[in-house]
Amino acid sequence: MSGAILNRRRLRVVEMFGPTLQGEGPAAGCPAVFVRLADCNHACGPCDTRYSWDWKTYDRATETRYAAPQAVSSWVLARAPKLVVVTGGEPLLQQEALIPIAEELAANGKIVEIETNGTIVPYPELTTHVNRFVVSPKLTSMFDAPLSRRIKPDALVAFTETGKAVFKFVLANRADVDAVAGLQEAHGLAPIWVMPQATSQQDVLDGMRDLAEVAVEHGWNLSPRLHILLWGDQRGR
Ligand code: SF4
């Protein structure tokens, strides 16, 4: 792909950081770099990255900057970890500009993981270069909005059909367990990771203990929030 094409569309980026460790989901514990993109189509109360989308509280001009796809690719390729986590915000809001980045990174042997809230159908041109979508539909304890706003069945089907999707849920209470089981049954979601809604080390540990039996009972995977256990709620880790 030519440099001219690579630079045609810019991304609104919040931060790029690493090497560090992926803290959540199937790649938890793996060395990784992170690319966090701006803006989100949700407004979750307990969101721990509000600085990526909450422009009533944070200044968008201060928190974000434009970056050419080539600059993002070069930054990632200059770092050792094979795993690249593209996150947000909701990164698929900028999926067209992500295509040349994912293509370049995949061509250079990187593993491209995209974290998404699962409401936007991924383009096939992007999916081709992605190794894994970590799809995290929001329950009411995260995002107090109608089901039709939080859960997009057509998008969930599209992610499942990529053959590259895993589903990750943040749980805060017993009702959330039933909600995940209901979504699993209604949309055939698999495999599933669950993790506690927690931003302190003690709350992560307590939440994981609470979820352990539930995970075993339902055949779900239990995810830590390793970055919090290791470094607290520190930004950029
Ligand atoms: S979908 Fe994710 S990034 Fe967006 S508001 Fe919810 S928790 Fe935050």
C-alpha cells in the first residue's frame, strides 16, 4: 500500500502506550502496545476511560490529536510486542481509517486485537487484517440505556460470522449474570469472558472471587483486570 493511500485519512487518537501487558480478556498477561482512539457512541457511568469521549468533563482538544495512519503504524512497528490492542472509546467509529493500519501491522507480523462495544458492524476490509475482536456489549449496570441502544443483534451476528470474535462482559451484580446468560442464549455468543466491574485492586480480587463459581457453572472464562492488580488505576498502563 502506498504512503499516499496510508495518509489519506487521519485518526483521532487519545494515546498510544506500551510496551505493557494486556490486562483483560483472552490475551491477559501478554506483552502489548495500546492505541486508544477518541470518541464513543455510549456513555457508560462506570467507564474508566472517560477522558476518551466525555467532552463535557474533558477538553477534546487537550486529550486528543490527529494522527496519520502511517504515523500510528510506524509507532507500533518500532516497538517489540507482537500484540497491538486498538481500543477506545469505540474504535470502530473510525474503522475506515483503521483499515490501512491493520493491513500494515498484519503484514509485518503483528497480532491486531480490537476492543469494541459490539454495536457497529465491522467492515470486511478491516476484518481481514484483524486477529481478534474482543466484543464487550454493555449491560444496564454499565450503561443505563434501553436494550435497543446497547445491544445490536445485526452487529453481534456480524462479529460471530467473522470467526474472530470473543465476547467479554463486565459484571456488577447477580442480575448481570442472568443478563449475560440471556444474551448468550439469544445470540449464540461464544466464547465468553466475564470480569468484575472494579477499579481498585481489592475490588478486582473480591469481584473475581464472586464470579469464579458463576464462571465455572456457566462455562465462561474468568478475566482478571491485571493492569489494576499490578499498577492500580494508573493511566497508560
Ligand atoms: S463503551 Fe466502553 S469506552 Fe464507551 S463509554 Fe462504555 S465503557 Fe467507556
